[in-house]
Amino acid sequence: MITIDIPGNRKMRVKYLVLDYNGTLAIDGKLIAGLEPLLKLLSDQLEIYVLTADTFGTVEKELAGINCQVSVIKPEEQDKQKEQFVTSLGKENVVAIGNGLNDALMLASAELGIVLLQAEGAAIKTLLSADVVCRHITDALELLTNPLRLKATLRN
């Protein structure tokens, strides 16, 4: 668990990290270079879940060796499936990271929603649903390994 005390805002106690795959952890189905050590470090503190439509059919191979659970979602109402997944974990315990339109409800419902502006860009609706915007997945994951950065960003 990671505890993040945000002055003038809230105290977060997160147990779960829920991630989109393509556009978030991967570009064109391939895991972004350099993420494996960071994900392994975070898996010591958080349970990691990856929710994906697995467009390229590569998620299991690319995430082999990383302590995470992968869930391939159905083609219809993906946004609602992701939101329901976060709710099932207890949304007050979840950090969610994504970029696509189907991530908007997931980010809005999580205790902390982070949207990424990487190679695929981000849907405007998703951008407006997030608490924090990061340029790269490494930046987002490092917010969790260095929670004082979040404190500085979200304090009121």
C-alpha cells in the first residue's frame, strides 16, 4: 500500500494500480522500453492489473515476468467494463492510468486518475476525467514511487 497525504485535499491509501495497455504501457503492442524495473518495484507495494482489448494480441508475452494480472476486456462498452473493474476493487484504493476514450470512466472513478499524453495522444474526455496529466508512463509511475511529487501537484 502507498499512502499519499495531500494537504487541503485528501489522504489516499492506494492498494491497486490499474493500467490500460496500448497507449499506456505499450505502443503498437510492444511494452515501452525501461518499464519492467519500475513495474517490478511497484508490484512490491501495489497489486497491479492491466485491462486491455489486446488489439495486437501481445499483452501476455510482453508482460511475462512482471507481477501483474491481465484482464482482456470484451469489445463492447469497454469504458463501463473498466469502470466496473475499478469499482469492484474499491475505487477509493485505486490509482488508474490510461489515455483512451475507454479509460475516461475508469480514471474518473479511481481515487487517483492519471492520463498520459504519449505517442497515441489522449482523448479530451479522458483528459478532463483525470486528476493529473503526465507526458509519459515513466513520469506517472514515478509519481507513485516518489509520492511527494503528487503532494506538490495536488495540494490545495
